[in-house]
Amino acid sequence: MFRSVGTFAEFEKNLKIIHLDVDPAEIGKNQTTSVAIVGDVKASLRIFVRLLMQKAFKKTEENEWLKHVSEVKQYWRDNLKLPQGELTAAKILRKLREVMPAQSIVTTEVGQHQMWASLFYDVISPGTFFSSTGLGTMGWGFPAAIGAKAARPDLPVVDIAGDGSFNMTENSLATSVLDNLPVIVFLVNNYTLGMVAQWQRTFYDRRMIGVDQKRCPDYCKLAESYGAQGIRVGDLNELGQAIKSGLKSDVATVIDIPIDPEEDVLPFVAPGTSLKDMILPS
């Protein structure tokens, strides 16, 4: 049964497509439609969302969709094979969630760490997780975190960053220090341009070029040169203490967390393929 995780084929069999369009001639033109709604899309969506909130999203034990979502989440919590080691992406992001207050604001840069954050950092409250998603704007997360701290100085703010992305806007440490906007940079440091490296390993027969950062720069010294706090950690206990130190700090804190440069983001969907063909950890 699909409700107990099931297959993508079973999902497709039960899939219903609702087509909203202002032009009736477009309905069902490229894809068989289960339900057609002809009219202004903006007005139609407002009505549609209101009806969904009233009828479909009742959080009761009888809600079949929420039951299914819960079962799928639990299945992958139990069955997703994760890398072994002290400092892996899943472990460090779960440690971050464990230590950070529920209302904390999180931003991300762009790359493997961004996807790991989506997989392993549980967002508890709406409006507390900000990412540039598929726009690919490396360096976005740190200035965004500073802006979030300016807007909500009462809340802890953390930027989940990769070394490549942080290099793009690390000079914003000056803004953070000079304007008294202390945020935490949670630096997932694999000393490489991680997502590019993953593609080169996966699709280009490990023909590696232009990705090795060669442990440059020293992020703790970099942070200190701006008057910020820099902490390098070696295990989960040290990471927990570093996050707590950052929460208490009056200046920005860069936490340098070394991880295995060979660790990949998985599950992963290769270009030109569908979700049913996703690559899973072996």
C-alpha cells in the first residue's frame, strides 16, 4: 500500500491533477486534468487555499494525508543510511537544532550545507528558516543573517554556511562587529566547493578541478582579525559548547566544523531524471 511508503508508480496511479487557467482552451492541453478551474488564477488560488485550510488540513488522527506524511518521515528516519563518524552533516545539524532555542532564525548559503540543512535541521516555527533555495546565490546567507538580527535583535540568528559560500561575503564580519549585530556562522567546512566536487565525483568520473580550497583561509584567525570570535571544534561535545558560547557572545561567532570532503548529499536527484530515480545512500 502506498500509505505505508509504497512506490512512485502507485503514487502516480492515484495522482489527481487540478489545472487552473484563465484560458479554457489550455485546460488539458498538455496533461490529462482531473479537475479544471477556469478563471483568474490569483482569485482562484485564494478560494482554493481557503477551502484547503477548512477541509483538507484538519490536524486529526483521521487525516489520511498527514498520516501518510508522518509514516514516510518515520520510515526514512529509520532506514536512511548515513555516513559514520563523529562530525557528519546529519549529526552536526541535529546538534545545532538541539542547542538552539526553538524560535531561533536560521539562514543558509548555497551548496551541500544548504541541502543538508533542509534534510536534517528541523524547523519548529514558521518564518524562522530563510534560504535562497534554487537561485544559487552563494554568499547570501551571512548578510541575510545580519539583516535578520537587525530586524529581530531579541532572537538568536545563525547562518548555516559552507566554506565556499562564506568566502564570498566574509567581509560582512565588519558590519556585524561594527554595528553590534552578533550572529553565529555555523561553518560546515569540507575545504572544497562541495556541490561542484560531488558532481565531479558522480557524473565526471572523479575528474576534479577548481574545487580544492586547500584549507585556506584559517577561519578562526579570519574571524579574530575582524574582532569576532572564532572557534574550531573537533567533536560533538565541543560543537555544543561552541554554539552555547556563540549564543552568549556580544560579537559574531564563526564556528569552524571540519567534515569529510568526500561526504555527499543523499538522497540526490540527477539532472534530467524524476524523483522515482533518486540516488540513495548505498
